[in-house]
Amino acid sequence: MGLLARAGAAGVAAAAGLAVAGPAGGMIGSAASQMAVDLTEAMASKLGERRRQRTAVPVEHAAECLGIAVPEVTDRLTDEPELEHVTTTVLIGALSTESHEKLLFLGRVLANVLTDRAVLEEEQFLAQAIAAIEAPHVRLLDLIESQQTKSGRIVSQYALGGAELGAAFSAVLKTLESVGLIASSSIVEMRNGPMPRHPTPGEKPPQVPVATPHWVATELGKALLKRLREIAAGDIPSDQCVVL
């Protein structure tokens, strides 16, 4: 019995034993335990099959981009040691997402590294970044990049309310920064400070320095958004996916 099945069985059996004492409770607990095993193993099997299907999507998309058969893609990925790290990153990323766009993105990574080893390092970073983010991260990154393009300057926290992330705002920012999609800095601005308790007539508020957080989309962040937009539009750029 697998670990997940044993954990599920133990929990249900314990609950049943507490609910009904004595021999009857033991029989009910035993039946509940077997039911938990059956249900949990069926669930694990279904989840495992879905995960296997997801890992196939990037490989199939890479084959489509390159105009070659899937077995050739898998052979080349497994036969070349220098591609082991990025291939592992792609497969792990595919296991952990339900997003079809992310799966296609990871497929582009495989196609690109098979086409040109010179982009291996950048593609590795892109694979790690896309694997770490979901829709809220993309929404905030897109907002930062759009505001940056519009204003021609780095973006303050006051311009990011449109992301509507609520309590998740700081966590999403932290993830984007940790994978190199945005960079942060603080700009010191002069703001009105508190007035004295007994101001004189016509006295103005004192100016005090206030450090305001600002963010900017990095080149890696811009590249990730560009590729996501191409995928959303159904485009396969000739400089990224070529027929060999």
C-alpha cells in the first residue's frame, strides 16, 4: 500500500474507532479503513495518469515546433548530457501545472535548446521562472511592464492597484523578484510630514524623506511575457521554432 493510501486509511479508521467503541466500532473501523484504501488508491491512480499526460505536452509541442517526431525529441533530450538540467526543469514544471499555456511555453523551451545551444542558459532561467508562477504573477508582471512602457520609468506600488491581488500582493511580488522577472529599488521622495501641535499662522507642513518601493520588469520578465503573448495568439515565431 502506498504512503498516501496508508495515511488516508489510518485517518478514517481512527475517526471510526472514536465514533463507535467496542467490537462494533472495530468492524466499522476496519470497513472504513478498506474503503479509504480503495478510494485513495483510485484517486492516486487518476492523479498519476493526469500528471503523465501533462508531461507529454511540452515534448509533443517541441516536436511540432521542430517538425520532427516525438521519439526523436526524447532521444535527443536524453542522449545529450548538457540538456539534462533544462529537461528535468521542464518535466517537473509540467507536473505541477494545469495551465495549457505554461505547458506550451515549456515545449518552446525544449524546442529552442534543441535548435540552438547558445540559448541554453536563458531558456533554463525561463523554464524555472514559468514553473514558479501562475496567473496572478503573470497579471502583476504584465501590469508592471505595461506601466513601465507607458510612463518610461520604474513603477511605484501606488500604480499597481489594478492587479487586485489583495493580501497576496507581497507574496506575488516576492516570487516574481526571486525568479528574476522583476527588480526592485527604493526611491526617496519628499512628502508632507506631520504639522506641529501648535502651528503658527501660514506655517506649511515640514518636508520629510519617504522611501517608496518601485519595480521594473527585467529583460527576462519581458522575454517571458513576449512568449506568453505569442502562445496566446497561436504564433510560432520562426526564430524560436524552426523546421530542421
